[in-house]
Amino acid sequence: MRGPWFKRLLRVSGPRPFLILCLVSAFILIALLGPSASGDFGRVNSTARPDIYSGYRRLKEQATSDYLELRSLSLGANRLKDIPLCNKERENFVPCYNVSRNLLLGFKDGEEFDRHCGVSDDRQNCLIRPPNNYKAPLSWPAGRDIIWSANVKITKDQFLSSGSMTKRLMLLEENQIAFHSEDGVVFDGVKDYSRQIAEMIGLASDAEFRQAGVHTILDIGCGFGSFGAHLLSLKLMAVCMAAYESTGSQVQLALERGLPAVIGNFISKQLPFPSLSYDMVHCAQCGILWEDKDGMFLIEVDRLLKPGGYFVLTSPANRVQGGSIRRIEVFTQKLCWILLAQQDETFVWQKTADAQCYSSKQDALTSCQEKREIQSYYPPLAYCISGTTSQRWIPIQNRSSSFPLSSTEVEVHGVLHEEYLEDLDYWKSVLKNYWSLLTPLIFSDHPKRPGEEDPLPPYNMIRNVLDMNAHYGGLNAAFLEARKSAWVMNVVPIRERNTLPLITDQGFAGVYHDWCEPFPTYPRTYDLLHANGLLSHLESESCSLTDLLFEMDRILRPEGWIVLSDKLGPIEKARMLATEIRWEARVIDLQNGSDQRLLVCQKPFVRK
Ligand SMILES: *[C@@H]1O[C@H](CO)[C@@H](O)[C@H](O)[C@H]1NC(C)=O
Ligand SMILES: *[C@@H]1O[C@H](CO)[C@@H](O)[C@H](O)[C@H]1NC(C)=O
Ligand SMILES: *[C@@H]1O[C@H](CO)[C@@H](O)[C@H](O)[C@H]1NC(C)=O
């Protein structure tokens, strides 16, 4: 099953002379097809769009350098023994969450469960291996509801206790877990629940969420992601966020289903999102004691919500009757939230659209000092109100419901509308080129040419994409416009220009991250990692490229893809490392006269 037929075929006929023959015949073929091909390329070049190959002569040069590269790859094979595979215990390893170490270091009062990186290094230079019976996830839509049980860490107890609405699942057969089925046979509670919330907001059905200005939802403690999966089917962006769990992780399961998720928690630090970034924050039995810490967690929710946004809380009956809701209401009044409705155990509050409201309250909370740049990542929770003086204080009910953003919506970010549209166009053409590269053919002795058919799943099945340096979110926009069934986690590195508010305003998922640290996710959770200009950025940060590539290897699933776009120097360094960690790697010259290169890699299924 593994490895495409054409590759095996070539391997059987094996030796180098055949390869050269092959390349020569490819040139003749291209020369014959010349007029139409160069016509195509000419057009692309004249608009200064990057293209993967252009012209016959360049292709020939490319082939020669590819040949040398292939040779250096096979010579490099001897050094590979140096990098070992990690122990089996590290199969599901997430750095920065070692509770016993944090306790030893003196973190207490819950802070031992926080993310602490760099206090003492738990990195090991080893490659995380997949579990024994790991299988590539099923493609969508089936893969959203059925996963391979060997791919995730889940215990028998969790099946037994999986009774609550957002946490229901069942063991199908010995090796599969099923969550939800469209025909409602497994369970239908989530659809009813979603409709109930829509009605409580005053909508006829949950199909109207988008018109009502609800595009992005932060689903805290998302169970196994079923609510988010349903919202995604309504074309909403629901990001699951849950604390690190050593077994049966909600975030791991959601990502395995191909649903947006990231590790994070309400303990002592702000979540890595800008203020005014979500239209709804949802918590169904998410385990957070909202009334604790003087309402600090509710203030954090207020920071994240856009004006007019909603906080939906579903709490077990005993907590409602036990009076915790009354204590929560003390804070919601101070925060100017209006209790829109209560039904059974579900409460819906709406954040005020009036920025002046906060100061009208008795012993009003002060406004936070707002900073334009991302100064520190994970700043401590703050006892103040954010966003009221921001130009982005626009009620969600007032926004236009269509993508791309209007010029006023773009210009509040200090970005020219024209520049934004140009960026969208640029990424549209880039994605087209990328897509044609995402095929094992790119590494074969007979590389694929642009314009050939999109490769079919499962070889390049891509659902979860991590854009490690997302800028305006152009790659995400291009995926959306090309109707690829993939979603993108847009990362804005700290100390880069703060474009995350523009990304979230487009209804996309995104986080801040410091790429000198590990990313808050489980191993094997992304299908494609993309980074444009990140390597050069990190060179100035003086953190280790080796660490970064190990981390990328950890979070990428076997047979997942990496596309790095950067200057020749950093790309060459990355290529050397890539071959050392046994990725299949190929450097591609963009052929537009710049020193910009692409490095396309694929992580192997197993390493020996
Ligand atoms: C967690 O920290 C303890 C104490 O420093 C250490 O012994 C243990 O190996 C660490 N666990 C992991 C998984 O790194
Ligand atoms: C939102 O829309 C309402 C009604 O159209 C308008 O009165 C209000 O000024 C708008 N608010 C903002 C901040 O644009
Ligand atoms: C070539 O393409 C790269 C990446 O797409 C772009 O950044 C660069 O400006 C282009 N260079 C020229 C000379 O067009």
C-alpha cells in the first residue's frame, strides 16, 4: 500500500543511467510541447507571479542540480544513524507541560498545570515515533466522525465516562472510534443544542448564526469536538481549546478528526489571542470555576469577545442551584454583559456594544494599557478592560457577512485595502503552485510538472494546515477560495508585525506563538506545515533551526507535508537538516530572478 506505483516502478528499473535517459526524454518532450508550455509560463512571468518551473533551459539546470541533490541525499545516508528515535513513552509527548517538574520548580496554586517552557529543557534530540498501529487518518467527511483508536491515547475509563453531550463517543470495531453521524443514529444532541442556543439569541435557527455576525467561536473544553464539528458544517470557525491532558485529550481527538484545536488554559496567563477576536465563547461543562479569582477568567472572556458577542455557559444543574451562577452574575453586571436567556442549564450573555458602559458602573474596572506590538507572549491575566479605545470596537451585528473584508474593515488595521487585495491575489496563485507540488511525484526521479491533475487522496490528504508565519492570512484565504476542504491555524510569531487581529477579523483561526518554543499541540496533529520567511526571521532571533525542525517533525503526521519558502541560505541549511531527520526533501527554484527558494518535504511513514 505504501509508496506510489510509479516510484516503485522506477526503483525496480533502478540504476542512474536510466534516470538520465528519463530526464533527457523529458527534455525532448518539453521541447516538443514548447510553444504552448512557454506561452503559459510567459504569461505567468509577465505578471511577476512566482512559478515553479519556467522554460526549457531552466528546467535542464534544475534537473542537473536535482541530480546532484539526489546523489548528496544518498551519500548523506551514512550520517543518519546519529539521530535516534525517542522512547515509546514520548509517543504523545507535549513539551512544557511536565507537572512534576513544575512542582519541583516551585509553581503552585494551579500554576503547575500552566505551560512553562525553557525553565529547564525537556527537549531531547530524538524523533517521536508514531504508535505501533498508527494509520493515516481517514479523509473527510468520513474522517470527521471516525478515527483510528490506535492513533490517540485514550483509556477504557474514558469510554465509560463519556456520557455528557459533547463527550459522547463509541467504540465501533476493535480499531475505530465513532463520534457522531449525520443520520443521527449515534446521537443527535448537538444539533438540538446548537438550535437551542440560536433561539436563545433570538434567531430562528442556527443556520442564521452567520447573518447575526457570529463567525468565530472559541469552544473551551470542547469534549470530543462534536459541537465544533457541527458549527463547522454551518461554515463557522470553531476553535477548540482545552488544557493539556496526558491521556484522552480533547485537543488531540479534535485534531485527529481534522477539527481546529489548540492546547490552552485559564490559570494565570492570557490566552494567545488578541483582544476583540471572537464572536462567541462557549463552555459546556468545561470545568472552569468562572466565579473564582475575583472574576478574572470572565474578564479574560470579555477581552476575547468582540462587542455584541456572546458568552454561552452550560453548567451542570447542581452548580446552577448551588448558587455559582448568582456569583457569576455579580461579575457579568460589572462587565456590562446582558443575560439574554436561560434555558435549563444553559445561559447566554451578550457583551455590550457600548464602550462607555464599563466606566458607568460602580467601582468600575480601569482600562488596560494597550500596546500595538506583541510585547510578551502569554502575559499574565490582567484586572482591567481591553479594547474599548480600539478602532476595532465594532459590534459584530454591524459587520459585513462576506469575505473578503471591505476597505473600512481592512483600514482599521492600518493596512491599505489595495495591499490586502494584492496579497489575496498573490496567495491564490501561490497555492495553485503548492498544490501541484504536494504529491510524492515531486520526489520521484521523474518530477511532476505544473498543470498536471491535482493528486488525489489519500496520498496528499490535507485537512489541518499550520501556517507558521501567516502575515495577513493569505494562504488561508486562498484555501477558502479554492474550496479545498482544509482549515488553517494561522500563527503570527511574536516580534513580527501584529497582523493577528486582521486574521481573526476575517473569520480565520489564529494564535500568537514564539517559534523558539514548542507549539502547544500533540504529536502528529497537522497534515501540512507552511512557513514563508520564518527561517530568516528566526535567524535574527538566534534560536536553533535544529530545534525548530524537530518540533515540526513532532507535530506533523507521518506522510504529512512541509513547504518552506525563504532565501537560499536558510533554505539550504534547512534542507541539510531535513535530510538528516529523514524527510524527503527537494529544493525548488522559483525562477523569477530572486534568491527565493521553496523547500518541499514529506515526513516518511516509518523510519528505520
Ligand atoms: C518530568 O520532570 C521530571 C522531574 O524533572 C523528570 O524526572 C521526568 O523525566 C520529566 N518527564 C518527562 C516526560 O520529560
Ligand atoms: C451599528 O449599526 C447601528 C444601526 O445600523 C448604528 O446605529 C451604529 O452606529 C453602528 N455602530 C458602529 C460602531 O458602527
Ligand atoms: C520572486 O518570488 C518571491 C516569492 O514569491 C517574491 O518574494 C519576490 O519578490 C519575487 N522576486 C522578483 C524579482 O520578482
